[in-house]
Amino acid sequence: MLGLIEKELRKRVVITLSSLACEKGYTTWFSIIPQTEIIKRSIQKALRRNGNRTEGVEEYFPFGFWRRIFVGSNFISLWIPALHLVYPSLVNPLEKRSFDRVGTHLHRASQIRNRVAHYDIREAADFEQEKSVLMWLIRAMDKPFGPIGELGRLLH
């Protein structure tokens, strides 16, 4: 489930931010993201790992990078004009409450991912609760109709 979420974030965020960046006169999709120190370091590291090429750089960003795009300070600058499109099944996608829910679920997914990646069994939480967090994200990305409509069904 985590891999599916990350794969879809890589694809959808790049598409939506590329469009917004083009509208605003930026040359790369990641240039439009507000440049906190963590974001700057992630971009520099990903570019270095990708031979300083921008094409395909998204493959080198860690899950935490994607999560940090959905923080409160990006509601007006990124969510309203573009990022809400990453989650087409949200009931009221332009509301701050929807943005906050996505951010909270992505933060929790990041914690789950880090725990699993580092084999931290002692910190294991309730499996059903963790599964519901991940399924919420997948369902929010799912479109009832169209080419992406199979996301939720892939896991049943």
C-alpha cells in the first residue's frame, strides 16, 4: 500500500505542479515549491543522484519530501491552485479541512513507512488502524471513473 501511495504521489504531484509551474513561469515543477531548508536539501540531493538532470528527478525524492509538500503553509500557494487535483475523490477538496486531513494522513503514512523500513516492531501500532490510514489516502486518490479508478480495487 505504501508503494502504491508513493508511486501515485510521484506521478500526480509532478503533473499538477508542472502545470502550475508553467502557468507561473517556472522552468521546473519543483521550483514552485516553497524552499524550506529540508526541501532545498532534498532537491539538491535528488538532482545530484540524478546526474543533475531535472527529467526523472522525482524518482530520487524520499517519501518525506512528498509528505512535506502537503504542510499547512502550502495550502494557498500549492493546494488551492493545483495539489487538490492529486486527491480527486475528496468531498470538498478546496476546503482547508480536506488539506489538513491529507496532511495528517500523509504524516501518519510517513511514520508507518519509517517504522516498517527500519523494522521497528516495538513501535508497531494497531495494524487495522494503520491500514485504514493508508486506505484513506488510496481512496482519496481514487477516481470512481477513468484510468486511475482501479486504485482502491487493486487492494481488495
